[in-house]
Amino acid sequence: MATPILRWCCPGRRWVFAGIGSVSRHGRGVPTGSTSSGKRGQSSVAQQPLITAQKPRKGEREWAAVVGLEIHAQIASNSKLFSGSQVDFAAPPNSLVSFFDASLPGTLPVLNRRCVEAAVMTGLALDCHINRRSLFDRKHYFYADLPAGYQITQQRLPIAVNGSLVYSVCVGKRQSQMVTKTAGVKQIQLEQDSGKSLHDSLRSQTLVDLNRAEGQLRVDANISVHNPGEPLGVRTEVKNLNSARFLAKAIDYEIQRQINELENGGKILNETRSFDYKLGCTVPMRDKEGKQDYRFMPEPNLPPLLLYDSGSLPTGTDPQQVINIDQLREQLPELPRVTREKLVQQYGMLPEHSFALLNEVGLLEFFQNVIKETRAEPKKVTSWVLNTFLGFLKQQNLAVSESPVTPSALAELLDLLDRKAISSSAAKQVFQELWRSKGKTPAQIVAEKKLELMQDAEVLEQLCRSTLEAHPQVVTDVKKGNPRAINKLIGLVRRATLGRADPTVIKEVLERQLSS
Amino acid sequence: MLGRTLREVSEALKQGLVTPTELCQRCLSLIKKTKILNAYITVSEEVALKQAEESEKRYKKGHSLGDLDGIPVAVKDNFSTAGIETTCASNMLKGYVPPYNATVVQKLLDQGALLMGKTNLDEFAMGSGSTDGIFGPVKNPWSYSKQYREKRKQKSHGENEDSHWLITGGSSGGSAAAVSAFTCFAALGSDTGGSTRNPAAHCGVVGLKPSYGLVSRHGLIPLVNSMDVPGILTRCVDDAAIVLGILAGHDPKDSTTIQDPVKPFTLPSLTDMSKLCIGIPKEYLTPELSSEVQSLWSKAANLFESEGAKVIEVSLPHTSYSIVCYHVLCTSEVASNMARFDGLEYGHRCDTDVSTEAMYAATRREGFNDVVRGRILSGNFFLLKENYENYFVKAQKVRRLIARDFVNVFNSGVDVLLTPTTLSEAVPHTEFIREDNRTRSAQDDLFTQAVNMAGLPAVSVPMALSSQGLPIGLQFIGRAFCDQQLLTVAKWFEKQVQFPVIQLQELMDDCSSIFENEKLASASLK
């Protein structure tokens, strides 16, 4: 599927997994092919105008979109898929090129064990069937950054097939409802990357970097639209999308473009397009070679890749020479789906909160560390971590690991709040102070700023009484039955206590005094 | 001394009867004298002399590296040699100096062998004559032998002798000629469809194609990856076994090599022939087979039978499909393997710079000869989406059937197959070029090529001279990875037939010092 044009952001070694898109009515092209007509979550907010535009203009025609993704993900390994050369993002161009990488005549590919293991683990995580025997193929095309004239991939019999990924999206007016969806995974294949071409238009020359470790994720989206009940439409392929946000935009744009084209009597060409990040639209790519025939052929220099499980492992084999799927399964970390389910069960958390906790690196661990040290309710902790803490991080564009507030500090703060030593507004102040002045404990801040709740009932009684006396008009309002008036009184008392009294307690005192 | 076998000269080196430098200089001098053969593309004189010097030091200290220390060898010019131009006899790689050694080359050097040079071949090993390379054809040393010249004199009078020189066969013709003309003691060839065995038969030397996977292909510039095997050319079977012992074994750089450890290949002398079963494939008796070769083949079968071996006729029913099947598989892999020669990273690049595509096209047109371009074109045709099933996949299925033929025969109790190597003895160049490369390759690979499809070991052993005074070799085919058994049988056969030594006096002005039977060694070495 991939044409050689613009293979500039390919990762060093990668596998491709192609999601099979399912049908999406009314053209809501959810990236992994969902059947929803709802919204996609965060990125769909910006797409709101498109949704209205997608409503069938002539009234009776209904459209469905089909979206399939080819995802190129770089494997985190120390050396390349078929050579011993290192992988390093920052390395100078062509400094990590083995004789094989440069395709010197006579060199042969040697499969990297770590890459195979990573592919198997990904296959297991995505509920795939792991093929005990998979094959490598050559895919041919001429391009300056493809020194062998072919790419080694797994076209016919890939390492893993038939998987699925269950995911959830927020729907509803306030994005508060979670809908669970499933995307099919057609196959996962190990694939060698091409190099990188750098076009120097000034000197009209192309420079080639064969380090091949650039960009960790790249997606090609295949999109078509059709009327439900009719055969699928002609698809286009939007290539080289390198962020989820642009992927979503490109898909939405392309669906709408195809619908418009067809409704205006036009035709969809089976072509490759690229996404113009600035204009937010897809444009046809200059496909100089016309239709490509990749002339796939088995790679004769790599024997079939055989995988074993504990049952099929041949006796007396060197463990270094074989890969045991069962062993890799044991090494698999807890999958996010399971973690989220546990969070919901254990803490009564809303599903969307469990997603939010897992979407930020280190956030879950932070949350769990706070939970361990505080007596506060999990709900309270969740709210503080997701709203206050995450809000501060986002505002300053910091990672969890860069946070000036430690889990222990937040735990201590929540304890103060829990035993009503401070009010929640005071707690917010303490948090702000914690963020600003590293090293201080919440208790110190509370003491310094005199934020602890007023414990002396007599003082509070006194303050309430003088407030009532000073505002006879409000008191009259209360007595006339205006329900909001009492709130005004509470606010006045709170201001008088410098925010150190609990509003519920103030209310009790006020009501008692008013009725006496 | 140069006329001796590798084992004999190795013994002489160990006994101090000759020094590596002396040996090296004599070979270099002979290479110059036999320049007319065009066996070498590059003579690595300086490298060889330096290696000889090192070897000499080792011998003086008594630290010889083994049987190959100080032994002059030659390597076909499609093996990568660090710092030494490697051309594949193609404009495409003219001037290409690889930065690394092929594993087999490295293994030879690690054993102290002296690299005399890189030998001539058909461009990218595509051919069966060693006539189609950019450096011109290789001439068969037997063209200048006393044996052949005397026979010719009887037949034709007054014709220009030199215009009747013979081809070596190919594509490893340079290596075969180099060994045959005593310019080295062993040479590496490559064998994809018979490229080592065919010239070995025509040049009267032993040509071994080991089992696929026994010897590393890393650094061998490929023709057909799934069939290529480094080949060994020597003057006797024992020498081939010595070299195989050094080259064989797993190479982490070639994933198709066997994992199991390999033992050295020492060959016992066969004594009990009654346990041996020789198969004669009836499909190899083709109308094109010359009567002389046919009669020598029967003679060989009779020889085995008369010495007590069981000789039976066997059938390899899919043999006739082998050539056409090979054509599809070979050209397809060629189309793929040649894709890397685009003029960008290394090798020839044209002057055109209108566009990248135009540069590719002109580079490849200038860089490859018609044979290579023709195979690339065919191969790409077979690999097209619409043709893949009908050609490539079918050819693969046929390949499996051919391989199964051999398995069935060996499972029926046959130990080794005995066949001709070539249809006839070497023909004069003038006659050879009447047919095109493709026709010639198809004819000449007839007996050798199926073996590559099946990955089996096979060896061509010279048996006798034809009525024209030219060598005829027969081929033994063994079970996969039973190379030692194969060579043991070949060694027995070699001993029985006593193939005559080539008499090259007429070619060399100063031959006395080279070919005289040196008194020193002859008695003690045998």
C-alpha cells in the first residue's frame, strides 16, 4: 500500500498493523472504524462544524464511511530489525549504517530477536492469533532512500493476525458518557524501514539518511464512503499522518470531501493523498510512478520464523535460539483495559476517570501513591488528582514526574481536608502554595497562612451575630422566604472568618440565631 | 612443486621443503605466464606477498595455522574481498572495492591462505561458458595442453591453432582455469545451477558444490539466494574436503546456515564396497548426451559394480521440468537481487542527472549486459501481480517436486547418484558462441541444475580424456548434509580412474622449473 513518495518520517524498525475498519453511519469516521455516529472524544470538538456539514443535504441519502488504518510503529530496540546497527534518534545522518543497511552486495539480513519478541507481545496485547510460523517477503520499488530496491516485510503470512482493540469514547452533550467500541486488527507484521530522503530544492538534490530512526509512529488511513446496503466505495489513502489529532482531522475531512464529491455527481479516484496540516485538507500526491506493482516475492535469505509455546517447545533446544510465546505472555504487563476495570471496581470510579488516569504517563502511579497515604475517600482523591493536580500540570505543560507536589504532600493535604482541619477553599490555597514553594509541608503552610478552620464555637457565634446585626435588610429577605438570602449571609460570615469556617457549620449557627 | 595437490604442498611447507614466499612467487610468475587464459580479473600480488611473508614468519616460529597456511588460493570475483576490487565481471561494479570480506574468504585468510587474486566469470555469474563478462572470455588451459594439441594436429593441418581455443565452462571458469593451470592450489567458485561443477569438468579439476546451508553465503554477491552455494575447485577430492572442512559451519551473518556444529571433513578410504548403493538416474540419459560421455558414464557404473557396489537404475521423474522451472525462479530472484544496483550507493553511475528515474535507467542500461538485463526483465514479468501465481508459485511447486524426487531415491536406499556433469567435453569458443547465453545455459545446466533446486551436495570428478584429449568429468550427488559420504565415494572413484595430469609445457616458455618432478618431495609425500 505504501508508495515510496514521501517516506520521510518512517521509524527505524516498525511493524504495521492494519485495522479493519467497520462501517460508520453518517460518515463519522472514528479512526479505528467504529459504528458510532457520535463524537470521538477530545479531538472531535474542533470537528463540530463538519458534523453538521455531513448531514445529507438532499435529505434522503444516507452515507456510511469505512476507515482502515495502516499503523507504522517503531519498536523500542537497541539495534535495527535486520542488522546490528544501533538505533538512536539524535545520531548524525548515516552514522549508524551497517553494510547491510547500505545494501552492499553480498550482505544478508539477520532477524533481531528483540523485535520479534516485541511483535509477539503486541500481538498478545491486541488479542491476536500468533502465527507459529510466519514468513518474510520482499516488496520492490525504486526509490533513493530504499538502497536494496526492496523492503523486507511480512505480506503473506505475518507474525500475528485477527486481533481486536476495545476502546471507549466519550459521547453525549457534555462528553460525559462512555461508549465502548471494538476495532478489528487484521494483522501485525514486522517490516524493515526505508531510509529518509531530504530534498534540497535550492540545489535540486536529494540527500539520503540511512540511519532510519525517525518518528515513532506514522499512520496511513484508507477511507471510503458508500450508501448503506450498497457495495463499498472507492477508497483513497491518506499517507504519513503522524499525530492522532491530524489523523482525526484528515479522516473527517476526507469523508466529507468524498461525500460532497459524490453528491455533486463526481467520482472518487483510487489515489494516495497527503494531509496539509496548515490548510486542514487532503490533497492528491504527485504519484510519478503511476500504479505500483510491488512484485512481492518470498525473502530467500530468512528462513520461516518459527515460534513455540511451552507445549510445542522442542526438547533440548537452546533457549536463545527459540522464542516461547507463553513465556512472553507471562512477561506482558497488565493491560490498560484490565487496569481500568480494576480502578472502577476497587474505587467505584467513573469509567472516564479511569481512562484519564491512564492517559497520562505516571498519573496512575501518582494516584495510587496518594491513595496509599491518605484517609480521604478515593472519590475525593480522584477528583483532586484529575482536576486540581492534572490541571496544574497541563497549565504549565509539565509531566507527572516533573511535578513539584509529591504524592505524600497531596495525601497530607487531603487528610487535613478529611478531618475538617481546613475548608476546601483553603485546601486549594494550600495546594497552590505547595506548587509554588517546594519543600514546605501542607501543615506548615496552613499554620503560616492561618488557614485552619475556626474551632472556637464561641468566636463563630459572635461573628454570626454581628453579621446579622450589620445586615438587617438581608435578614428581612430571609424571613420573607428568599432562599438565596441565607447564602449571602453565609458568604459574609466566611469572609469575616477569612475563609476558615466550614460553610455548613456557619449555616447551622445562622439558622439557629435567626429562628431564636 | 606447483603441480602438486594442496595436501602435498602443505606437507612440503610444514617440512620446510618450500617457503610460502617461494610458493607465492612461483604462482605469481605462472599467473603472468598464463595471462592468455584470462583466468584472473585482479591479481592481488602485493597482498599475496605480504600474506606469504606473515605465513613464513609463522612457519619459522613453528606456529603454522594449519593445512592452508601459506597455500596460494584464488577467489571468484563475485565474493566480497575487503580492499580488493570486486567486479562480478560487470561494468556495474567496476571499481567497487568492498569494505568487508565474505565469510568464506575470511575463513581462508584466517587459516593463513594466500589470496592470489580474483578470478574471471560470466557477468554476475550468469552463464555457462565464462565468456560473457566485461573482461572477456576465459580460455581453457587444456586448449594449450600437449594432450589436446597432439590430437588436433592429427586431424587438422595448417589451421591457426590459437583460434581454436576452448571455453572453460562456467560461470566459475576463471577459478577452474586457475586451479587447472597450477596458478593456485584451490579456488572458490559459486554454484547456482552448476557454475562450479561445469567448468571443473571442462578443465579437468574437482568441483564441489556443498549442501545448501553448510557454507555461508555472506559476502557472495547473489545470483539466486535460495540456490547459491560457494563452490570449491581443487586438483583432488581430498583437497576439496580440506577446504570444505574450513569453510563449513554456522555463520551468524547468514541465517540459512546450519546451527549444528560441523566436524572436519577427513575422508576415509573406502574398502567395503558392498555396502554402497549407487543410483543411475535414467532421465539423465538424454539424446543430447555425447556418446563419449555416455560410454564413460557406463564405464564408471561398471567400475562400481565390478568392485562390489550395488548399482541400480533410479528415476527422477520431474527432471525434465527442472530447466524451465529454474528459469522462472532464477530470473525472479535476479530481478530482485539486481534492484540494488541503482548507481546511488556504489558502483557505476551514469552522467544523466535529469531525474532520479532517468539516472536509474541509464545507469542500469550502461551497467548490465544483455544477459543480465534480459533476466531482470523476465524476472520482473514473472513477479507481476497478474503472473505471480501462474509462474512463480507454480515454479516453486515444481521445485518441491524435483526436490522430492531426490528424497524418494535416497529413501529407497541409494547412497550416491552417479551422473554426467556435462553433455560433452569443452567446445571451442567459436562454436560455443553460435548459441546465445540462454540456450547455452539451459543445455549446459541439464545435469547439474536440479541439485541446486534440492540443496544437495554434488561433486564433479574428472574421469578421463576424450578422443580429442579433453577432460570429461562425472558428477556424484549425495544426500543433503552427507557431504562427507559423497566425497568419500568420489575419492574412491578418483583413485580408480587415475585422471592424467595436464601437460602445459607448450603454453609456458620456462616450464622446466615448474613442472619438473622435484626430487625432494615426491618420494616422501605420497
